[in-house]
Amino acid sequence: MTIGMIVVLLIAFSILFSAVRVIPEYERAIVFRFGRSVGAPKGPGIIFLIPGVDKIEARVSMRTVTMDIEPQDIITQDNISLKVNAVLYFKVVDTMKAVINVENYLYATTQLAQTHLRSALGEHPLDDILMHREKINLKLQEILDQNTDTWGIKVVSVEIKHVDLPPDQQRAMAKQAEAERERRAKVIAAEGELQAAQKIKEAADKLAESPSALQLRYLQTVAELSGSNAKTIIFPVPLKMMEFLEKLGDED
């Protein structure tokens, strides 16, 4: 084999090697030919290119991307300053749009998420942000999904991670929570008193229906008092006896 043949074989192998590409399962390749896209995205598996003519313009991952949205300064509807950060989950569903319609879909999606996070939360008071996060998350997802549709991106989920309250607002909320706990304790105590009063009334009504039962209860109470260490024992006198004594006094 001559040197010339060896050189020809090396050139052939290099051309063949440059014409073959292996695309992983989770990626798609966008091939341009003379500056224009060639059909649908290529992959996964082995793809063949025309050396010197075809060029892989981009390799786009089809996996879900997890993107952390940096803390944003928010002014709520009730004029409270907050710092809020969130996490965004999205994936590319149309690789051609993601490459052709936007210069850098990752950067563009990040900026869009930051902007809409500020504007969406600014439409709500603080209580809504703290108590109705799920509703706000769904609203953000819908807004971002609509705006990224032309980029071939599907927003899977948006989750507010942390709401950083100013110190004075934290103290005010702590006082509010303490006042709410005290209110609930008083309501529970009042309800207990009401139930106790109702039970006492029911017991009194039952005893009033049976004089013998009332007498037995009276004797039982006296027995309990006599067994105690108290120095003074007060015996209750029935009202009827008091009325009888008053009548005797009037006759005298």
C-alpha cells in the first residue's frame, strides 16, 4: 500500500467520521444546510450529515429544566415590601421554535419569569400571598405558558419557595397570631361555661321533678361536708322553709 493510498483512506475515514453523529435519547439536533433548516429535528440515535454542507446549529435537551428564580423585590397591593424567590419547571416541546424564534430560550425564560413574578404578586395583598400560594402558582404558570408558547416551551410548574418579610412586619404578624390564639382560648372557655350552665340547669330541672331525689342529694352533700376538715359548715335551708318561718313571724 502506497503512501498516497494511505492518505486517501485517512481522508475518507475523516470525512465519514465527520458525517456521522450520535444524538442521545434526551436531545434533538437542529441541522442547517447553507443557512437553512433541514426538515424536522434529528435524533435520537445515529444521524448522517453531508460534510462541508450540513451543520448542527444546536443540540436541544428535551428534559425538564429546573430553574431557580432569584429573589425579587415585590411591593404588594397593600404596600408591603417583600423579597420573593421561586422555582420554575419547564421543558422544550418544539425544538425548531426554541432555536429559531428566540436567541437564548433559557435566558429569555428566566427574564420572563422574574418580570411576571413581580407583576403577578404585586396584584395581591400580603395575606393572599401567604395563604393562597397554590392559586398564585397556577396563575403564574398559565401566564408564563402563554408567553413561552411561541418559543416552543411548556411551563410545567411554578412554585413560590420563600417569602422574606421585613422585621417590623414579622413582629406585627406575631402579635396578630398571639391575639388570635387568645381570642380562641376565650371563645373555648366561654363555650365551656355555657355547656356547664346548661348541664347544671338540666340537673336542677331533674331534681325539681322529684323531691325525694332532691332530699337525697341534700343529705349526700351534708355527708361530704362533714367529712372535710373545714371548721365552719353552712347548711343550706330550703326556700319553702324560709317562707314558712316568714309566715310564722308575720302571725306573731
